[in-house]
Amino acid sequence: MMEPSGDEPSPGLEAAVHRRHDGTFRWEQVEMLAYKQEGSAPFRDVTRQVLINAPELACELRYFEIAPGGYSTLECHEHVHGVMILRGRGSCLVDATVLHLDTNDLVRVPPMTWHQFRAGEDEAMGFLCMVNTARDRPILPTEEELSAMRQNPVVAAFIRH
Amino acid sequence: MMEPSGDEPSPGLEAAVHRRHDGTFRWEQVEMLAYKQEGSAPFRDVTRQVLINAPELACELRYFEIAPGGYSTLECHEHVHGVMILRGRGSCLVDATVLHLDTNDLVRVPPMTWHQFRAGEDEAMGFLCMVNTARDRPILPTEEELSAMRQNPVVAAFIRH
């Protein structure tokens, strides 16, 4: 795929700057990663790929994909998420609000706000997430915090933990 | 569209964090902007929308759309572009290399590298572009630099200025 053609005189530069999408939400030279270490936090069926990451850029752009029925970790942190849904549909909890998300929708997760993303039961959801490269680690809820959240029936019905 | 429903108890938070895509590459609460001031630099048929911009984030995510036959400005700058094609197909020049771009492809434009994006003749191209919020202003080529670039027939055929 990297062979030079008539109008691509610099295959070295092409390989360094262009990462083609393969049509299945995988990209050339982009490694498929575990979302998190198994057992480190509750989640189900989430993958992670780092799409844009350069020493000159102060943010990273990651692509997360949640399989049907899967969910990201319920967590919070100081750093902000700037999210765009790239594939499919799903939902997310932000604080005590459930958002229904469709392709290309945008979501901002404010600092220190509990949040969790879920794919639909029958449909994967993939999303871009922009974060500062220098950022704090996520915090998981304590049992007391979980109990407090579950006082709200909408939140109780949504969260997976 | 912002009315609270049974499971959306915080319409204030929803409006603050969720910007729905309308199906035509426009988003709620996102202003359609001119690409640049007319006459400030050569370009044709480009629009700009700032999708993600928050005081806590060190980068912005912008969406540019180039109409069929249109092109961005041929320019360079110290700051890096992290690009993902979101809609359609087109091409770009990076240094002396022409890249053919398809939906979801990624492109990194290194520092101080001449670059220009073009839509196809019959198809618009829309792309996300991540940049540091604090960044330098683009530089346009001098006549001497343009002449030097045009020594390469591939570059000469590609650029619009």
C-alpha cells in the first residue's frame, strides 16, 4: 500500500504523515490497544486506538469503540474530554444526565464530573476523544459515592459497575 | 430540541455539554464561520466551524469543509495540524508530496511544511483539524518560494494560488 505512484515522489514522507483508514475503523500504523488493563476498573468490550499524537501537539486524539452491550468505566478526573461520535449510536451519563448520542454528535465532559459511555444493545459506538496529553488519572467511585448516585433512579438504571 | 424528557433531568447541563449533529455537517450551537477574511489569502469555497474548544483543553478541534473544486490556502507555520477526513474525498499537498485522501484518513502536517488541501472536482471534502490553541500565524509563500515549488511538475500541477 505504500508503493510510490507517479505523483507521489516522497514515499518516506507519505508514510510519515498519512495513515489510511481501512474501511473498518482501523488505520495504517495505528495499534489496536486494550482500553485499560483488565481488572483495573469495571468496563466491558472497549478498544482504544491513538489516532493523533505528536510531540508538538498539546492534545491527543483517541478512538474508542464500544461493542454492542458494552460500556466504558464510570469515572471522573480533572481533565476534560472533547468527544465526537464517529460510528453508530449509544448513550452516556454526564453527572446525573443521560445523553442519547448519534453519529457526529459532540459531547464535552467537564472537570470532575462522573461519566460513562454505553453502546446500544444492538449497535457498536465508536467515538473520538480529545484530551490534554498531560492529564490526571481517572478516579473510580467509592461505595458511598455509588450509593449516592443511585439515589437518582435514572442514574441507577444507567450505570454499569 | 432541548426540552427535557423523562430521563433527561438536567436540560441545563444537556445544553451545556451536548451539541447534536443535524445530519448535514452542521451542529447545534456551533457557528458557521468564514475560513479566513476574504482577500487576506488565496482560497476558494472553504467554511470553518469550531467543534471543540474549552478553556481546560490545550487544543481546538475545527471542522473545515471545502466545496467541490475548492481549495485551502497554500501556507506553512510552526504549529502542527492533526487532520482526519470526516466527509468525502480530496487531496492535499504536504511539502512536495500529493496525498489522495479518503473518508476517515489521517494526515499530520509537520512544522514549517508547505501544505494545501483540495476537494475533488465533483465532491466536497470535510475534515477535522486539531491544533494547539496557542499557535503562530500562517505564512504565505513569496514569489520566489512559489517559483521554487513550481520547479517540481507534480507540485506545479497541484497548487492553486
